[in-house]
Amino acid sequence: MLDSFNRRINYLRISVTDRCNLRCTYCMPECGVPLMPHEQILTFEEITDVVKFGVQNGITKIRITGGEPLVRKNIVLLVAQIAAIEGLTDIGMTTNGILLDRYASDLAAAGLKRVNISLDTIDPERFRMITRLGEIEEVFKGIEAAKKAGLFPIKINCVVKKSSNEPDAVGVKEFCIQHGLQVRFIKEMNLETGQFSVVEGGDGGHCASCNRIRLTANGDLMPCLFTDLKYNIRKMGIENAYFAAIGNKPAEGSINQSNQFSNIGG
């Protein structure tokens, strides 16, 4: 599928829930955010149908996100259903790692290929301050479980204020070198002001070569993280929503005043 700027769209990011077991300072307020009613959340069957249509029309890469995807009940079953779709070459997941120790082996057996794990510091006190609820040892256990399960490459997503030279970021980089992990530094973004930049160590933020669209937990297909454009698969049908999202994908991101990172997946 080509958009109007001749970019080939082959990557679908799927937010399976807007719920999370952390309250990271750059993602949501300490009290949390209003949650989608349960009946608005897509079923596994609906998600699988969206993926099937996408694969039939050129989608080859899937990334499962949240919120925190591992809090979605029976998430391993969803991974297995997606992995069974012929034509996919890559199925990944972005997670905070808190529950990964529990699920890594089953996820790998279900067909998950690799994981990105959020880690903004390796200092336990700083981690607790940033996440408000988290215990860093649980993330470390999750990383080891991902290694044992063969979910490679394991990429670490580290959010920074300004640069990768910040003390927390330097510590994360050294940790990754010591443990054979890949690190990506992501400058803190702001949807409402359109503040974003190129990901250091990754391919995010390169608007001219962007190959992705996004599916929110309530069924909105979005052409860009930094846009208010959205096309609901329940209201429009999967095919119409797909072609609307791709046909209206902007040349570059601007602002998004109708979503939050907690429900679009970052």
C-alpha cells in the first residue's frame, strides 16, 4: 500500500489496551487517566481481522503496544492468533517489562519474535520516581526471561529530556553494553505541541520514510502519531478505514489533541 507521498505502508502498530500498571511521569498523571469503557475495546477477533486485511494489502510487520500490552487478559492467545496469519515477517511488542518474566516464554512459543522494553534509568530510586509504581528488579527479571525465550533483538527504549548524555541515559547505555542489549534514545515528546524528534538508534521520527499506521484499542486507524485524523474500523468498516488512513497520511506530523500516549502506544 502506497500513501499519497509514495511511501510504502507495511507496518501496523496495535494498541491492545489503554490500561497500564505504571504511571510514568511523561505518559500520564499520577491519578491515571479516564479509561475506555470495556465495550469500546476491540475484541481479539476484530484485531485479527484488521491484521488479516492489512497483510493481504502489504502489511508485513506488527508491533503490539498499549498502555501496557501484558495487562490485557489472554494476550498470549492474541499473539498466537496474529502469528498464524500467513505473510507476516515480524511480530514485536513494546512493554515496560514488569510482567515479562511471567509471559516471555509463552509469548515466544506463541510466535512473538522480539521485544522493546522501556527503561529510563538503572537506579532503583530514580526508576520508582519516574514510574511512580515500579520496581526495577522486575524489569531486570523480564529482560533475562526475554533472553532465555530467544526474543531477540531485545531493544531498550530510554526516554531522555534533551540528549543521551544525561546521567540516567549514560547508565542505561552502559547497562545495555554489558548485557548485550540494543538501546534507543527517545526525546520526551508532547502530542499537543507537536514536539518530537528523530529516535537515536532507531528509525522513529523520520517522517519522509515513515511506513506505519496505528490501530488504537477502540478501533481507530490513525495515519500518524502526531495527528488528530482517525478512522474507526467499526463505524467505517476495515477496508474503508484502512484506505482512508493511508490516503490521508500527512507528509509529516503536527499535533495531536485528541489522544494520549497511554491509548495510542507511543
